[in-house]
Amino acid sequence: MPSAPDDLFERFFPEPSGHEPLEPGEGSISREEAEKWLAEGGKKRVCGQILLHAASRGMSGVRMSPVGRDVVIEGRSGAGPVRLLSFPLRFRRPLFDAFIELAGVPGGSELPPETVFHLESETGVVALQASFLRGLSGPEVIVKILPDLRAGISLDSVGFNPGQLDITEKVLRKGNGLFLVSSPGPEGVATTLFSMLREGYRPGLRTITVEERHRFRNEGYIQLDRRQAEERFSGDWSRLAESLEPDILMIEHLPDPAALADLLHLAQAGTLVLCGIRRFNFDRALRTLLTLDVDQFILAHVMRLVLHQRLVKLLCMECRRQVPARPSLRMVGERYRAELERIVADASFYLPSGCLKCDGTGYSGRMALIEMIPFTPGVQNIVASEGTLDEKLSRLMEEDLYSAAQSVQDMLRRGMVTYEDVAPFFR
Ligand SMILES: [Zn+2]
């Protein structure tokens, strides 16, 4: 069954390789109509649909360039270029600008740098890399479709293990509450938050995202830039909520964790809130949450899930080199010690090297490792209890921790990661 972009495309220019569009048949859009659509401000949408269409057909990229008195958008496929759409030359600049806007490049620069961005459709997420060039006969755009993300990002492709996936889907189905995603750096957070958002989203829900930079475009969401949103609402999330009344609010990065108190109250009032914070490890993320200046009973019953994720680099298996030295387990927490001692006794340890296959980096790809605690009744009791912070923390870790330790230990045994890169999981 054709997806929405295919549909649009069939109606647009039904003939894939010809130089002229076919006679407009029943339900198809004539060139005049297409022009009218562009003229009415649908340029960005048209460009987005073209890219999604090309990706869905397995093309490797799209090029927009002037040809004679037309501006032509062609797709690149194994069999050579395929003309997708053409417009009168006067649309060249508006289309060029539409691609710039679509890629999320800040305005002002005449020829923006190469930019990676993502587009989201109902079937998944496509990663793209746009180059803006000045050709001999005018501006050109070349968009490469990056293969890695073509299959789409969903919860199970982010790095959740099956148990984590199951419980995350279950709590997201409640459709409200606060979900916290902590990580030591910015990488990978948006991906996880967006995959959770997709799981919690239902058509008709008013969805606001506050992002560091726009990457995952979705027609169904209202997508804001964090700095602009902070200026407009003086950094006050309740004011944002009062004006925009979101059913779902996703904030990629909350610079001031004290503002989590406001977000808890929003969630208490019924909004589904997904929020990213930067913390070094899971323990720090939990401490931040448990020391918030809020009623612990509200905290216990409005929080749904707190997770920490860390991206680890995967060693290039072609060139990794074995090291005889055994890692020191001095910093390892008691709960992990026995298993790690076994690993240290049996397994080999590796360091990155560098070869042609990995461009000399020694690494080949990254993977998110996730630890989480869902707010089950047992967890709620502990959080709302009278204990000290440290008592609560140690009880929480025993109650319902969905640890990354198992995956990390497997990767260590197989020599896929350096010990140094995964050591923070064992503190
Ligand atoms: Zn290598």
C-alpha cells in the first residue's frame, strides 16, 4: 500500500522517468496546480515530501538544479538520475530557501555549510545530509540520504533491551506524567525523547517540542527552538503551558534542573511531559530528582520513569588491539564486583587502533546503553517514604532497576568496547 508521500507523488507527476509529465489523469495534480501549491507557501512541505519519497524508493539522494528554463529536482538511483519534478525557473530561489529551512540551517548565510538533518514520516525517520552549492547556472542543492537511519528510529532501535522496552511502552500508555531522560552529553538524547514521544503521541493531541536544533520534523508537532522559547516565556515553563496548552510537552534539554518542579506540576495537571537533563550517571540523575523542592508524594505519583543513557563507542573489530593489562576494579560498586572479577579473569581487553575501514578512528558506530527505574507502586512507596536520600537510593536500586549491566558485560566479554568507556556503568 503506498504511503502518504507516495500517494502525493503519484498525483503530482505520475511518470517517474519521463521528461514531460503525463497528461493529468483522474486525481493527479497538474503542473499548474503544483505551481500554485508552491506559490501558496507549501514549498517546504513539497521539498520534504520529495525527500521522503526518494528515501522510500531506496534512492541515494536528490539534486535540485537549473536545466534550461526549468528548475529540476531529480533523484539518484542505481539506474541513473530520475526526474522527479520540474518547475519554472523562477521557483529556483524559493525552493533553494525551502531546502535551507527544511535542513534547519540558521538564516543569514548565503551558502550554508553541509548540514545533517532528519525528516519524520508515519513510517519512520530519514537522515539526510544537505549541501548547498553555487553552480555555474545558479544555486543547487544536493541532499544525500544517509543509510543508517533509513529503517527509522523507534524505541527498540534506540538501545532499550526487551525488558526496558516493555515497561517503557507500558508506562507511556498511561498518557500522562513526567518522563526524565538523563545523559552526560547532548548526543542521542533527542533520538530517545522523540522515540518516546512517538510512542505516547496520538493524532489530535496538541504536541509542543522544545529543541536545541530542529532535526526530526513532524507536521503534527509544534516545534520550538529552546532559546526562542526561553526568551518568549522568560524561561518559565508554566507560562509556556498557559499560552500554548500542550497535551504533550517535550523539552530536549532542561538547563536548570530546578525547573523540573514546574514540569512536575504541569504533569500533575494532566500534560504528558518528556524532558532531557544532563547528568554524569544514573545515581546523579536520581539524586537530582529526589532532592527537588517538591512534595515527595506528588513526586512519587506524577513521575513515570527516570532513565539515564550513555552512548558508548563500538570498537572497530578489524583493527582493535588486545592489551595485556587488566583493568583496575578499584572504582567498581559492590553490586557489580563479582561479575566483573569473572570477566577480568576470562575475557580479553582491547583498545582502538585505526584502519582504512574505520577511517583511522579505531571505532565503528555507537550504541546507547540505558538504565531506568519505572515508578511502580513499590518505587512510589520508597520515594514517598520518610527515609534519607541515601536510604531511598539504595532501596530504589534494589526495588526496580532496569540495569544496563547485562548488555555492558556482554559487550565487554566480546571485546566490543574499551573498559574505560563502560566503567561509569559499574560505579
Ligand atoms: Zn579499524
